Amino acid sequence: MKKLLIYIVCPLLLNCYKKDTSKYLEFFYMGPNISTPFGYPCFMISEDILKDDINYKKIDDAEQFEKFMSLYDKYETTDDTIGMDIRIKIVVHNNQKTDTLCLGEYFYTYKNGVKMKDNKELLNYVKEIIDYKNTVPSFVKKHPELYKSKK
């Protein structure tokens, strides 16, 4: 009877302490202040299309995820259809559901392809999480010898 109890209770208790890895954020983003010949739609912010020009970061910290979601849930749709120049794409993995949030460097917001009112607080938080202002531009990554600091 004790063995049966152990086989039933132990897995249940162990599952209670497993880290929930089904809630995380994936960030795909270009560096700051990069000029492009045209505004990028969300699908272009990918490693498949822009190759080395895309940076990637994954966040699975529960506290950061919850803060992000509290700001993310405040988005409202807008009738404004003008503008798209996406620089940051966030794939939100929230248990069984996956959303895509696309942000411009300063404005333009799309949630699952729908234009939203900009949320400056979330944009600034995202930039803080990914350390956007210190992102090394791809042309510097490709030719670091040209940009070494002189001592």
C-alpha cells in the first residue's frame, strides 16, 4: 500500500514544483536608428528574411513576463490605419495561446495583425528588457575591426 501511495503522490508533488516554461517572450528586433528604404511590415522582422540584421532574446522570467502582460492587456484597437514601420517583433507564449506583437521604434503597434493604439509605457519596458539602446548594429558586428575603440 505504501508503494502505491508513493507512486501516486510523488509525481503529483513533483509536478507542482516544475517551472512553467509555457509562459515566455521571444524578441526579434533590429538595432536602433537604422534607416531602411521602406517601412518594414511585421513578417519581415525575422532571421529568415533579414539574417544577421536581426537580434534575438528570450525571456522566461515570471516577474518580467507578468509585468509585460499587465501592460500588454491594456492595448486597445484603433480606427487609424496609417503607418507601418516595424522594428521589434514579440512572440508572446502564454500557455496554450501564442500572440504576436509588432512595434515600431517610436510608434506603430500591431497585435496579431490588428492596428492598436500605441502604448508608450510598454514600448519603453520592451526596450529596457532587450537593452535596445545598446544593441550593436549589424554592420558593426560584421566589421568589428573598423569600429574598435582607439586607446
